[in-house]
Amino acid sequence: MCGITAVLLAGADSANGVANGLLRSGEAATARDWALTASKCLTHRGPDWFGCWPGKFSRPASESQSRVAFGHTRLAVVKPETGAQPIVRTDEHGNTKTVLVVNGEIYNYKFLLETYLKNYSHEVRSDCEVIAMLYEELQDFEKVMNLIDGDFAFCLYDLQKDCIFVGRDRMGVDPLYIGHTAAGSLLFASEMKAIHQWCVQVDQVDPGAILTYNYNSAKGMWMEREKKLLPRYPSNHFCESPGAPFGDCTKEVLAAVRNHLENSVQKRMMTDVPYGVLLSGGLDSSLISAIVCRHAHDSRDDGSQVYWPQVHSFSIGLKGAPDLIAAKKVADYVGTVHHEFVFTVQDGIDSLPDVIQHVETFDVTTIRASTAMFLLSRMIKAMGVKMVLSGEGADEIFGGYLYFHKAPSAEELHAETKRKIQLLNHYDVLRANKSTMAWGVEIRVPFLDQDFMSYCMNDWLAPWKMIAGEDNTGRKRIEKHILREAFDTPDEPYIPDDVLWRQKEQFSDGVGYSWIDGLKDLAGEIVTDAEFALRERTYPFLTPESKEAFLYRRIFEEKFGTASARHSVFTEASIACSTSTALEWDQEWKKNKDPSGLAMKEVHTGRK
């Protein structure tokens, strides 16, 4: 993953560089000037290389070309020797055909080369270049988006058609923001901080978006021609229900869940640099770690071996935290070289301003969980690791949060999982990406693989995701029961049995119960009663409902301070990570102002 910027400059915005803080004199600011300035805010995402198109002394062939610039800060994970960006492709006469900037990885690029691009295979410089190559071959951007399998956000400029395309992966694993200036410029960036200061509005580009832009010479600006949205996961036309579900899952269903996840993990082990796994000791990260270890010594298709002979795992928590204890047990069991980072509440408190700066939110749950991941990523980076696999997404797919115990029916549970998946790019995926990329560490999330989700989000699986009742062994069902059953293979166990059936912890809870208490105590000391009483006047938009939320909002405003930044944050009423809709399942939840999973007192067994 990397950091990208794209500038589609309106004529009025190019008139004066001083007004936008770009230049020191009153001379005109080019699109390149804008891209360079924005890209400087993203160097943490790509410390290995910086590139910009057009070049400093390039002469644009048209007015429209003079209004376009791409920037790229690179984290080299695949093909580090040849994968620099922006990717500029030329025709046989040396004229530029397409220019591409990508943040992401295309996991099926070799399949695409062999299937659609046999005449181009000698040209490929990176996995991401297949996006431009496919477009040139097929001349159908929507078909390109449906063919590529990966995590990505990109901008592609077809100079011959004078057309710009923007695409983002279906789940929004890789962030991408679009900003609008008052004069009509369009600015794209991997993080909000790169563009908000110039914009009247900044939003995330929708996951699965296919955007097309053409230049309007009469208005002197680039304008959106078309917008399409791909579904979060492809419809599985080849997967039919094995019959009306009842009792326990069939062996065929459990095997399919297991095989899809195995395949997803394997494709995400594509790397040319040291990598590892994030291991909290919970079900999801433990399964990912176990699968990685089973395939770590597989030869790659070019005959070479993986970079490190042993898989390295990483965990974080306060002293004696549940996650640390469970993670060490799993690491010993699956055979990783395990690295444990013990932090203090004060360490976390001291990092809060940096966490909020990088994660770009004032959402309480997101900040609580991001802090530990931010600190852990710093250690991972210091050890020379550039990519990690993690377990985000399983809770949304399988109804893994503790509040799902209250689901009144299979239909309601399934509807809630769909709502959660629609919001992932605002919460867990955003947290995971930005808190790791703050230190130049790429995170990959196998549970959000499009094939895995296509199978596991089938409507007919919903009854098997219900938590109430017992399975055929007499075991009381708990959250993510179907996933646990899929990997309950006594003859060849993946992880220890007590971890396989360990109850869910929110990451911010699992790193140590005193972490949340420490944050509340801090906010109580810093935010006075008088300040909190005036919170609606101070923050009329998304008014904080607790002193902790007030503190985070204050830090956010100090870091950013613009209306466009403020309105780019998504947050909603929640309990134990629920959506606001699910609050209707239990009227008592609405009385609880703390979003922690510990609020599920009648469900959570870790703390009384």
C-alpha cells in the first residue's frame, strides 16, 4: 500500500498560488504544485519512493492535461526494484497513453497476465500495472474493475481519450477521499489531511465506486460524467442452498468456509519483503496466524522461497492483559516467532494526539482501538517488517460482536451483518489501515476477500449464524459459531481448543481492561464540568456525549480545524460496536453512553 494524490484543477484555482498556501509569490500554481504539496502529507504511507506526474519541465499537450497531476508515495512490498509510480505507459511512438497511480495490491495479477495480457507480460513492472494494461486491452473500465481481485484505490488518466477514471475496491480496504474546492477543483488523496485545507467538502469515495471524468473547456474544469457502484461482494450465482438450514451446519458448508479462508490467506501472502501476523489471541487473528504458518514454507510459483524461514507474530497489551496471555499460547501452538509489546496507560495517553492526527476521527471506539495498534505498528516497523496479515472483518460477516446475542431472529441478524459491512470503511477497516500505515506498515485482511464474502454472506447461511441454543454436542452456541465449527478439526487442529471457543473481546478491551478506565479518568481530569455543560454550543455538529468524546473532539479540532475535515468523520450511536438500528433490540442499551463491549454485562464473561 502507498499514498496517492490526484489533482483535477479548475482554472480559477490555478490563478494564485499564495491564496492556497502553495507558493511564496503571486505566480500561478500548477496542478503539479498542488499534487506536490498534498503528497508531502502522505510520506508516512510511502517512505520508500516519491513520484509525480507530470515532470517538472514537462509541457502539457492541451489545456485539459495542464490541469491534471498525480502524486505517489510508495511503500515497496511487491517488486520493490521496478514498481515505482506514477506508472506512465507509452505507445510505439513514445507518446503517453495512460498514467496510473495506485494504492494497493492486485492479488490475481499473474492470472490476468496469463489470461488476458499474454502479449503484455514482458512489460509488467508491478502487480498494479495490470490495471492500465487491462484497460488498454479491453477499453472497458467497468470490466476491469470486475476482473481485478485485490485491495486498491487508484486514478487512471487516458490521455488519448482525455478521460480520467477513479476506482476503489469493493470493501474500501484502501482509503480514498475526494475533495471539492469552491472554484470547482477535484482533489483525491489517500487521507483527508492531504486536501482538507483547500476544500469546502471532503468525503470518502464510496467502496466499489467507478467514477469517470471529462474536461469541460467552457467551464474550465473537470466534471463527473458517470458514477457506478459495485456491490460490496459479488453475488454467488454458483452457490445454492444445500436445503433449508436446521440444527448444525453440514460438513460441506463448514469445509467450504474453511477452504475459502485458506485460499484468501494464501493469496495475501504475496510479498517480496519481510512480513508477519497481528495476533491478539482472539479467534480471528489466531486462525489467520495458523493458516499462514501452514503455508509459510510453500515455494512460490517462480520457485523461490518466502522471505523469512519462520512466521513472526506480534501482540500488544497492558501487563497481564487477556490478549497477551492468549496470543502467547497461540504463538507457541502454531510455531511463530512471537513478539510481545507491553505498554502502559500513560504510553497510550501520550500518543493520543498522534493517533487522532493519523486516524482522522473523533469516534471513541475507533480511537480506543487505534491507539494500541498504532503503538504496535511502531514496533513492527522498527523490526524491519513491512506487511502484516490481520483478522478484521470476521465479526461483521458472522455476527461476532457480543450484542448479536440479542438478535431477535436470523433475518434481523443477517440484516445487521449487512449494515455492519456497509460501514466497515468508516470504522475497523479505516482504523486498521491508518494506524498501521502511520508507520509505513501494510495491513492485509483475508476475511474481507471478495470470494470468501461472496460465500459466507449468502442469505441461506443466516440461520446458522444465530447464537441462541446449543449445537449437536450439547455445547452452548456463542458468537461466530459457524466459523469456530469450520475450524474445529480434531484430527488436524489449527489452534488450541480453548482459544477456538474463547469469547469475543473488543480489541480495545482485550489489550487490558484498565485501558478504557484510564482514558475515562484522563478525560474527567482534563475536561471540566463547565466545559462539558457547554458542549452543544462548542460543538453543535456531532456533539460529544461524554467527556472522553469531548477530549477527542478537542484534539481533532486542534489538528484539523476545518469544516470539511469535521464533516468527513462518520459516527453514530452504538453499543458494543452495534449500528444505531440494532439499538432497538434492547431498550436498555440506549441508556448506556459507553460503546465498549463490556457494556454487555449479561453476555461478557471476562469482567464482572
